[in-house]
Amino acid sequence: MPEPLVADALALAREAAAGGTRRAVLGLTGPPAAGKSTLARHLVAEVGRALGPGTAGYLPMDGFHLSNAQLERLGRLDRKGAPDTFDAHGYAALVRRLLTETDHPVYVPDYDRTLHEPVAARHVVEPHTLLVVTEGNYLASDDHPWAQLRGLFAELWYVEADDGVRERRLHRRQVSGGASEEAAREWVERSDRPNGELVKRFRANCTRVVRTGAVPGS
């Protein structure tokens, strides 16, 4: 018997196949380091295991980070991760493409934490993909263009963890990316913490709340 989160993701995939829409998009949102990408990858793997390779695909919003060159041009490198440091319209366009372009592969970018840059075409959504799991901080935002996407998601789940747990993860993330202990603490306080507080404002826009303990491997 699959765990409840996987069972619900499988149901979305099967409903898309049975209903003739051919594909559904499940959104996962929540503050930084709540466990969104861990859950997304778990759901993609389990749906693929149950329904066959490629039946679930992954779309990380972080693939739409603006490059460091663009952030430097805009004077926003020190606030990387804030809403205006993403190509939000590009992300929205790709969500729409994934719901309509089902006759050819669609390539999906990701973010590389070693390079600290977005990387094109790291993932692919195949023509037979039934469920795309997408995750990112601002998917429940009331601002344009994020708000217009809520009607495209079959469901939108809010993934949350205690702030202390998240900030320890965020600190480790910065250190593993090459920052000093002091620089990591400063980054979390200056950037990740305010971004997380912003995301919390949109919790009520989600269809479900998933606590981090329910996320395998979190």
C-alpha cells in the first residue's frame, strides 16, 4: 500500500490519463528548506515506479533563478532568492507548455548549487508523462504572474518545517556551497529568513499542508 502522499499523487496521474487531459501538474510550495525538492523527487520516483519510467516529471522553480550576471546588473545579487530574482514569466510559460505540449519532449532547467547558476535542460518531461511535480517558494503568491498559475495546478501543497530546522538546513546549504560559517549565518538572516516570512503569508492559498515529518528523507 503506497504512503498517503504517494497515493494521492498517483490518483492525480491516473485521473489525468482517464479524463483525457493527458497531464496534471502538482505544485509544492513553502519556505526555503522546508523539504519541497525532497518531496518532489520522492513523488516523481514513486509514481514512476508504480506507473512506469517517465510517467512523472520534475519542474523545479529554482531553474528560473536569474543568472548571477543578471542579478549583478540589477543590483540584486545580495538578495538572490527574493521573488524579483526569478524569471517568473518564463516559469509560468513553461507550466502552460507542459499542459499543452504533450506530443514531444519538453526540456526543463534546474539550479546547480555547486555552480550557483541555473542550468538549462537538466530534466525532461516526456510525451507520455502523466504528472509533473513542480516546486518553489512562491507558487502560492498572490502577485502576478504566480497567482494566475494556481488555476493550472491540479493541487497545491504547502510543505512546512519548524523555522529552527529550516535555518539549520539553510546554514548547512550555504557552507556546503563554499561559504564561511559567518557568511552563511549572514546570508540566512539577510536573504533566506525574509524570503521565508513572505512565503508564509500565502499558506492559506494551498489545498493541503504537509509537515516535514511526512516527507521521506527530510
